[in-house]
Amino acid sequence: MHLLPEFGQIALILALLISLLLSTLPLIGAQRGLAPWMAVARPAAWAQLALVGIAFAILTRAFVTQDFSVAYVATNSNSLLPMMYRYSAVWGAHEGSLLLWALILAAWTAAVAALSKSLPLPVVARVLGVMGIVSLGFLAFLIFTSNPFERILPAAAEGRDLNPLLQDFGLIVHPPMLYMGYVGFAVPFAFAIAALLDRNASRPEEVARWLRWTRPWTNVAWGFLTIGIALGSWWAYYELGWGGWWFWDPVENASFMPWLAGTALLHSQAITEKRGSFRSWTLLLAIAVFSLSLLGTFLVRSGVLTSVHAFASDPGRGLFILIFLGLVVGASLLLYAMRAADVDGGKPFTGASREALLLLNNVFLTAACAMVLIGTLYPLLADALELGKISVGPPYFSLLFIVLMTPIVLLLPLGPLIRWQRDEYARPLRMLLPWALLALVAGGIAYVQAPNGPWKTATGVAGAVWIAFGTARFVWQRLRTHRSALTAEMCGMVLAHGGLAVFLIGALLVEAQLQQREIAMTPGQTLTLGRDSFRFDGVQRLAGPNYTASRGTVQVFRDDRRVTTLHPEKREYASGGQVMTEAAIRPGVTRDVFVALGEPLGNDAWAVRVHIKPFIRWVWIGAALMALGGFVTALDRRFRKKDGEPDHETVLGTLARPSSPSARPGTDGVHADAGAPVTSGGSD
């Protein structure tokens, strides 16, 4: 028996000690002005990453070599597991996924250390110190309650196997992307706490500097979280065999809540940096977003939720996370309560201004987040208080979410066109009137043409046209009136708003125009669904690497012309006899054909589920565009400018601008900084 797992355990213990050093000396040094203590922050961040990376590599090797003396490996792998899934099995259950979380947090911490050379040393020390506190909590949780290197002596002869649901490409890409977003919000959280610790950070010019440093990190984290959520939706769509794309599952909600709050944070940061407004709210949102990420960790790992996405964990682990969550959130909110009064509220603005629209945007986003939070936690609280078993399902979420998001869609195109501080709504409305009429006409045509669900179809088409053409109107105006054209920040806004338009088409049309049937079919029988026919040719048995499958054959015809052959499967895994449904999908730009096998019914008959899902791919294309918008925004060179360089779009520059609503000649009233978003990956 080799001793590598013990070295992995030692690496984690050393990483814990380094995080303890990182969370104390730099913070004390920054408060007392001790430069040598502050200088510890950067090397400690790199040392922590190296040690956690070593532990992760050792655990990966244990999976690849099938070291069944490690309990975590024996529980989540076996000798028949294909090699590609041995790598992803590292984060396929609680202990390994928590180690992946710690590794990604260490990577974000090291990235801040590497890319913050232009920042003052006290700022770097405070930010890295706060991130060290978070690392300390998670590494302690990992070592004391969730040790991935625990041994079995003697070693098991064979492993139990990875959950068949996780033997999929989705496990390879979804958790790392989701964690990159979850954990990435630790950076704006750390900047916010560091700003509250710095008594000089309440001055307007300091606020501008802090926000300019923070915004790229927030946009990148938001982009990764968007990708992670979209990948999870895509994975559930084809792997679970249900044919849906979003189910308002509590664990899905756990990742969606920080996304909503993060979207509000992006916009709040933009206005705080450029106009000095919403400073207190920006700090509070930064705390709230990461707190929601920690809450999601508690929900997934505490055992309080029943979900196909949740990790089966014991109450002791849940109590540890709950205590850690209470300490982090409680201490952060206490610090905020003590220092928020020192943060100036910024310049006043009227009800007809870009600030007012962004304020409404954030109110609706935070209300939507609160709605999801209440719907997720209320059944748990009711059960804990012995008020009875209460289920909050999709009807609650779908209705209230549409009610809260509709105003955002309506107001979104106005944001880039209305002026800061004072304006009249009549001016941007006149500019958008032709596109509003076009959206109504398009919605009306969709209503008339829709075979079913006309209202959702009309709403999706009208909303998408309104956002897309309203955003195009801003782009045209910007290119016509400004030599500087579009900055990376504005391009990011355009991409994210365009992605929302594409998403609306996909989400509403697939719900409105879905066609589905589930019937018993025998070989040779044909099912007709609209213009499509599905002929069931029976089932054959075949052997996979670690399973045997009942593989169906379904011929798909459209207008009596064969278009494809689909092969849905029922797989029985050798290790535990678990049965999984593998749907067969014919993807398309305008629709997916989805076929899944149900249960065998005897006499060669099988239950067969058939779905025709129009525009479902647009859901994920839209999400990809939104994420790309966040990444592009983070590349804006203004965020990399050094202090002292001229920048007309910061707070200091905007304070020097006239606030008169009169338009400059030839600009049609659109100022040079007219790129503010209302719902996107961040822009001015």
C-alpha cells in the first residue's frame, strides 16, 4: 500500500495552516500599517494553491489507478468505470466536490494576487485576507468532516461504482463551471469587506477606484455561473429522460438565486463607479451574492433537501456549514451595519433618469431572488416548525417570476438611451416607438399563427423583438454619433441583452408549443404527432463498458419522408443493477425531437415518450451570449487603467459633466456614456 493519500492529507493540513496565516497576518498588518505582515499575503496565496493542487492531483491519481484503499474512491468508482469518468468521479460526490471547491477558491485567490500588482498593498492584503478566511472555513470543513483521503484497511476488493446518473459528459463540465461562478463571487465579497474595513474607502474617489478594481472579477464570475447553470439545464434535459429544461428543483434554485443577485450587483457596480450612487447597496449586494452561494452549499450538502442534484450528507456536516454560514454572513452584516452610515449616498437623481431605471431593475431582480428564496425555504421551515408538509411547485415560481421579470423586459431598451440624473421619458420613448410597434405586430402575428399556447408565444416573440431592436437602436445611435464607437463594456452589454432576447424566444416558445405523447408501442406501430410520425421498430440488447442496454430503434418521418433514426436506451449497470434512461435526441435550430424509452410492458411492448420541443436550443444559445457579454465586459481596458490616467467615464469625470437634459447638436440627446444596461453582464 503506497502512502500517497497520506501525503494528500498532509498537503490539506498544510494548506489549512497557510490559510490561517493568510487570514490573520495581512489583515492585522493592513489595519496597523505593518508592511512586512501585509507582504505575506501574495506568497501565502500561491502556497495555498500549490498545496490544495497537490492534494487534488493525488486524489485524481487514486481514482485513475483505482486505489480502493481510499474510502472515497471505493464508494464512487469500480474497475469497470471508463477512464474519462474516473477523472470526473473525483468531484462526483461530496468530499471530492468540496475539494474541487477549495481548489477553485485557491485559484481565484492566487489570481487576485497575480493580477493586483497595481493595487496598493493594504488593499491587496485586506482582500486576500478576507478570501483566506473563507478558505480557512472550507478547508476546515473538508479536513474535519469530509476527509477525501480516509482509508479502508484492508483495501476493498472492488468499488461500488459512480452513480450512473453521473456517468456522463455533463459531470465533466457542469460542476467546474458552476463552482467557478459560485466561488468567483468571493472576490467582490472580499473587496466589499475590505472596503468596509478601510475607513478611507467611503470617499467618492476611493469608491470609484474600488469598483473599477472589482467589476472585472464580478463579470467573469457571473459569466461562469451563467455557463454553469446553462450546462446543468442542458445536462438535466438530455440525461434525466424527462424532456424538460428547468424544473424549479430546490438545488436548481440554489444556483439561480446568486445569479439573480449577481445580475443586480453588476448593474449596481456600474452606476456606483460612474455616478457614485447606490454605494451602500452595492456593498450589501456583494455580501448578499456570496452569502447566497454559501446558502446554496448548505442546501445541497446538509441533507435537508431531497433532490436528484443534492449530495447525501449527514446532519453534522450540515451543522458545520450552517455555523460557518452564520459566522460569515453575520459578521459581514454586522460590519456593514457599523460602517454603512459612513458611505455617502451619491448624487441625487429624478424619477426620469438612468439611475431610476437601474434602481427599478435592481428592485425587481432582488424581489425575484427573494421570491425564489421564500419558495425554496418555506417548505423546509414549515416542516421544521411542524406546520405540516408543504410543497411549493412550478406554478408558484413560474407565475411570480413572470410577473416580476416582465417590467424588466419592458424597461430594458430604455436604459441605454435615457440620460443620467435628469431626463424626460418622452424622448427615448419617441426613439423606440417604431420598434415598440414592430414588437406588437410580431407578437400579434405569432398569436394568430400559434397552434397552441398563443399568449406565451406572442409574449415571447414580442419581448424578444422589443429587446433586440431596442438594443440595436442604441448601437446604431452610438455608432452614428460617437467616433469612439462601442467600448468592450458596451459590446458586453449588447451581447448580454441580445442573449436575453434569444433566451425569451426559447423559453416561452418551448413551453407554449411543446408537443408530447407517451403511449405503449409494439414493433411496427406508428405514432403521429402533427406533421411527424414515429415508427417503433423494437428493442435490441447490447453490452456497454459497464452496463447492458435495451436499445430501441425509432424511425422518424416528417410529411412521410424519413428524416432520422433514433436509438433511446434503458441501461442496467453491472455494479448495482441501477437502471437509467438515455434519451435519443435529434437537435435542430428550430426544434428538437426527443424520444425516451419507458418501462417494458410485456409481449415486446414498451412505453415510449415522444416530445417535439421548438426552439429549445435558443435557451442555451441565449445563456451563452449572456455569459459572453460578461466576459467581454471584463476585458474593457478602462478597468486596467492605472490611477492618475484620464478616464472620462469614472465618477470624477461624470461629476464634471453638465447635468442639463439638453442634447448636444447632432447627438439626438444620447450622451457619450449612454451604454448603461438594465439587465446584462455589465456596462455603463
